[in-house]
Amino acid sequence: MNTSLFCIITKYIYVIIILSSISFSQQVLGQEPSCNEKKEVCDWLKKVVAIKTPTMIASGIFLSDTIIVTNRHVVEDSKAVLIRMPNNKILKAFTIPNSHTADIAFISLTKNIKSIKFDFGHSKPNKTRMIAFDIGRNDIRIFPEANIISYPDPNKPQARIHSSARNLPGTSGGALIDKNGNLIGIIASGGGEYNEAVPVNLLKDVYDQNNIENEKFFQTGKAIRLCADALEEARQYQNIPEKSLLRKIQTNCELSNNKLLFDMAGQAFGRLGLLNDSIYFLKKSSKLDPKSPTSLHSLAITLHLNKSYEKEIEILKKLLEFTPDDPQALRLAVQAAAFSKNKIFGEYAISLMEIHNPSAVSLAREFLDNATN
């Protein structure tokens, strides 16, 4: 079960690494960072900053002189966080509560919340790039160009932009841009080869709901933190842990109402063999974001383990619409088709293999034929 959702796994282990090496204090990293990209892209190196909370290192984006946007799951229930500015100065920033369900939070360098202008355009490129904090390099960097997989439906506030950008620890809250430097999304999470970003057109709606239901904002933030803590603890278990830890995951991940944490809870339960719980959380995530390869892929694996092959095929049909070249999804498709005697779907999967993974076709066809003839 794929559990490599790196945005949350920066909790603890990577905080320790950062604290031991730089203590998140001022450090001379040289003068103006070198950049071989066009100016509109390079300029983002001055707008994206590193954020430290009590439990993680992440990224944020300056939208004005004092307002920074990051993820809801980054700030959790922290009322203030630390910012490492582009000039390496460390400043304190204050969390601005909001009542929106998107994985977005704003923080301010001043306690007086100022109005800002949201004018990002409506760019929907086929290619994209990330600009975010890379813990391994201890710096903001421009990541290689990647392909867009899907854009979200407008009526799904927790749905994401999905791309093939590589997710790394520290990138949560970073910028997803097009080739001309237009901001299209706020990086949120990812699993394996898939990256997720909150579309930029939601930012105004979230900001307009600031300082509403403050108490609920921090209560939900606490649930986010406790859910993430419990999931991190569960990673240490090879067998089913005690019931109190399972209840902590079930209760707090449910209360978090966070698409990323629903994915992680589903993956954790699947790894532990608690397949009904896994299916429950992954279905919740898929409902929030029907085009999510991370959610669909994880749900397909759980259904496969549960031997629910007909249901798995329906999920794989959706997944292969967005990621027809995913080798594991194609293998699952051939196996599910064989076990359910669905020759038509098996032939469809093999036709995609012929395009994207021809070396696997011979064994796949033999396996399908033996099961269905």
C-alpha cells in the first residue's frame, strides 16, 4: 500500500534534521540565487518561503507584502509560525482562521489583517512546474517541468489539480506555475508519482471567509494534528496496533475533513489489513476529488486485496482515464479482469499496455487467456 504522502511525513523526522543542521535560524546561503529559467519563473524564488511549525517544515507563498498562503494541514492548530524570508531573516507570522473546507490557510506578518487583490487569470496549461522548499537542499528551488494529469470540477472545493510533478518533503504550500510564471495552484500533497495542488481560483473564496468561526478552525486544526500524529505512530506497526490508536485515527481523521488525511488514513488501514476501514476513508477522499489518481489508485489496491474485483474494475476504469501509462494500474487491471472473467476489460488493459508498456504484454495476455478461456 503506497503511503508516500510526503507533505505530512515531514513531521518529526525532517524537523529533527532541519533543527540539527540549521535550527531554522539565519544562514548565509549566498546572494541572489542563480536561475537559468525565464525571469517570470525565476521571480518565484523571491516569493516562496520556508515555514516552520512545531511539527513540520513546509512552504508558503507571498501574495502581498504581509500575507502568505500555505496549506491548512501545515498550520494545523498553530496560532503562529516561523517564516524564513528570502533574505534568510526569521520572522513570526500569525495564522488567519477561515471557515472554508479547502486545504488552504493564510498567515500574516502583522496582527492587523489587510485586504489583498486576487488576480491570477485562468491559465490551464498542459505542463507545470513547482517552486517550493526542498528540505534536502535546505533552499527554495525550481523543480523540473511536469505534465498536468487533470483539473478539478468547479463544484468540488477539496478537489485538486493533479500532475506528475515529484512530491518531496517540504513542498506543501509551494507554488505550482505555468511556463509564463502564472500561479495556477498551491501544492498540497501527493503520493508516489502524483502531485496535488489546490487550484488558485479558490483563494479569494477562502480569504473572504477569514476570521469566521475561529474556534472551529483551531478545533479542526487540532484534529488534523492528532490524525497526522496517529498515522505517523501507526507506521511503526507491522501488525494491527492497539484499539486506542485505531480509534484515534478513525476519530481525528474523520474530524479533519481533509482530503489528504482521508487518503493517508485509507492507506494506513489498508497496510494493516483493515480493509473495510481503508475502503471507507478512500471512498470519502474519492468523493471529495473524483479525479484523484492517488485516491483511485489506493482504493483499487484495497479492493483488490478485498477480492472485490468487479468494484475494483469500476475504479480502474476511472483511474486509467487519467493515468493510462501507470504500470501498476495496468497490472491490477489485467489481474482483476482475469479473476472476474471480464475478458473485455482485460483486452482494454492490454491495449494500453501495448502502447505504454509493451514488454509486459506477452505475460499479461497469457495470464488473461488462461483465466478466461
